Amino acid sequence: MLLISYRIANWLYRHHFPVLPKLMYYIQRALFKSSLPATYTIGVDTKLGYGGIGIVVHARTVIGKNCMIGQGVTIGGKSGWYEVPVIGDNVEISAGARILGPVHIGNNVIIGANAVVVKDVPDNCIVAGIPAKIIKENISLEDYEGPKALKYRGDTVWPMTPKA
């Protein structure tokens, strides 16, 4: 719902309707506790985790296509810098992550939960920590899809408590 209202507000903004995008922004803030201004750019097939609750995005940010943004993520600028984050395609930003300042995030990147990214991240890697560091480089499609695969423990999908 949040992404649909953003796309409508963005269309209105690009077609020079002055008041409606701002009104939709305030409705988004009230309903979803998120700040998604109509002026930033987001690619197709990008998804917001948990309906986009608590996401804050800078007005000039560029987000690529087929990304996944978890709840509580902040993508914003830094004092004294005009540039803001540019995020590539197929990026997964986990819950609570912060991407701050004039950083460029490459394609096929996974950003760990609560990571604070303040430096550029190359393509095909996994970053985590405060400040974020590369923990794995040159990841393949199997590595990228691995965390999303359903895991089994025993004969059932549900986790079983080990017997002591």
C-alpha cells in the first residue's frame, strides 16, 4: 500500500501537481510512520518489508530495480554533503540498516541487519557491522538466494527443540 501511494505521489510530482504529492506524503507519515517523499527515484519490482513501516528515504536518493528494503531502514544524507546514497539493482537491505552520506551501493549486494554503511560498497558482496565492512566478496546467485531458501530440520518445516 505504501509503495502504491508513493508511485501515485511520484507520478503527480512529475506531472507538476503541486499540492497532492505533499498531502500524500503526510498521509504516508501518519499511517505508516515512514518518510518516502515523491521526489526520490525507485526502480521496478522493489519491495518494502512489513509494508514499509519506519523507512526513511532522502528526497534525492536513487534506488535500483528488484531491491528489498526491510523495516526501519534509513537511507539519507550527511551534514555538509550534497550527494546522497545511490543504490544499485538487486540489493537487499535488512531491517534497521542505515545508509548515510555520499555512498554508492553496487549491484547484487546484501546489507546486514543494523549495519551502518558510510563507504562505497562494490558489486556482489555482503556487508555487515558498525561501520559496515565487507564480510564476503564475489557472491554468486546461490549465495544471494541461499538465505531466502526454505530450510528443514528433521521431517517437518517447523523447528523442533532438541531433546536434552
